[in-house]
Amino acid sequence: MTFRCKENGRLDAVMSKELTLPRNQIEQLIKQVGVKVEKNDIKKCSFKVKIDDIVEYDFVQAVKEKESYEVDFDIEVLYEDDDIMVINKPPYLTIHPAPSVKEATVVDWLIKRGISLSTISGDERHGIVHRIDKETSGALVIAKNNEAHMGLTEQLQDKSMGRYYLAIVDIPLKTDTIVDKPIARNRNNRLKMDVVAGGRESKSAFCKLCLGKDEKKELISAKLFTGRTHQIRVHLNSLSRHILGDDLYGFKSHKGKISRVMLHAYILYLKHPITKEFMQVIAPPFEDFNQVLQKYFNKDEIDEKINSSYIIERFTAFR
């Protein structure tokens, strides 16, 4: 594939603008695969291109790699075709390999299945367009080829793809609300993020769904307008609310009885990156999430309030 430069500048910056892809993905392409500028092989992101230079690039497909860890689990596939896959990620499962990860990941599972995956995000993140924290469960879309990956990335940037989350919090919200506060790394604890002046723009919407039997807990839904690390947890913490099981950000009661953060990506919406058809995929909550719901909430009310149409309608005012 080729394009003609419309401006002078750094190769990575010009390609990022031309292909409408994040700079870090373009950097991976240049460094690991290489591109040609006027027929010359280039692997330096800062290489200066000029107007009318011809840039040639190729997104190679991922190849099957030797697995470092045994994949002894399976993942529910909610939707699959030649271009994308939507999975229901279980809790406690990391998305992609990293030096600190000492266990099989979602990417390892995908490779074991022999699925052809995009490589735009680099060698360790085959097919991964967006992510979910290790303890968080729910809907995750996978790109099987680079055309699909580019299309999904564009939707992340223009906010036409997103998710509605379910969360169980320790104190009911006063009202449906939007939190628009910048997020950055916590200065005192590198494991945490925090609301920090000068941090990255971050915006979340929260809607009340159902009060617990004792009216001290609440099932809520969340929708993100940006995608920062721990964003839902940080913004709830700024409201002095915490997700059950989230002792990192302040939930202390019942420690040891609730083993993970009660946060689930419930509804995924997107346009199919190839057919352009609108899609909505529901990821059923896992057993541990359902057990907490059954313990603290009335089943009939929960069944009514986690209806996808009801949840989406609640966010109409925030569009």
C-alpha cells in the first residue's frame, strides 16, 4: 500500500495523520516491519519526509508463535466472522503478554486457536484494539486483520464504538451524573491512577439502576467517553463511591469475601468495520458477579433493570 505525502514532517507523524491511526501503532509498524520512502527502507520514526514523497507500507499478518505458558482455559465467543471476533473476557485474565505477566493471556488463547490476527498494535498485542483490566470481565472485540483493526481504531477515536458497564457500588449515587475530570498516575502509588490537574481529559457517565435490599449498595451502569486506565474506578472514587471488591481505590468492607472488582463490560456497540452494519453485543455476567447480585439485590428487579434497552435509554440525556 502506498500514499503520497501532503506535507513535510516526521515519518511517524505524517503516517499517523494519513492513516488515521495512533502514533504508537505507527511507531510499531516502522520499527518492526519498516516502510519505504522513495524506495528506500526506513525504520526510523523521526525520518523527515517531504511533500510528494511516496511512502510504501505493509501490515503483515501475525504468525503463530511458540507459547510461553500453557493455555488451560477457554473463552466464550459472542460473535465471530472473517474480520472480527467478540469475546466475553473472564475475570482474572490478562489481555496481552508483558514482562510482568507470568501466565497465559487472551492473546495466547487466540494464537492457540490458530486465528489470523492484525499486527498493527505490535508483536505482543496481536488483534487487540481496546482492553479491559485483569479483574474486569466482559465484552472485548478482536481484529482479525489490519483493515478491520484500522476501522475499529477509527471508531474508538470518533466515539462511535463503546461499551456500557455494570458495576456494584458500596454507596448509592445521589443522582445520574457525568464526571469530567482529568486522570493521571497517582503521585504516591504507582499502581493507582487519580484525578490530577493537568492529567489527560477523562469523561464518564453513571446511571442508577437498582438499590440493594438494604438500600446501602447499588447496581449502576457506566458509559465512557474516553478510555483511561481505571477510569470508572477513579471517577467513582472522586464521588466517594467504590466498586465492591475494589480495595485498591477504597472499598474495605467484606475484604476477602468479594474476590475481585465487581465491574463487567455488559453491552458493546460498534459498526462492523467492513460491512458497516451496526452491531450490539451483550456479554452475560459471570457466575461470581451474579452471586453478588443475588446476595444483595432482588432478582425480579435486577432482571428488569439489566435489560439492554432500558440501560441504553437511561443514557439518552448524556448523548
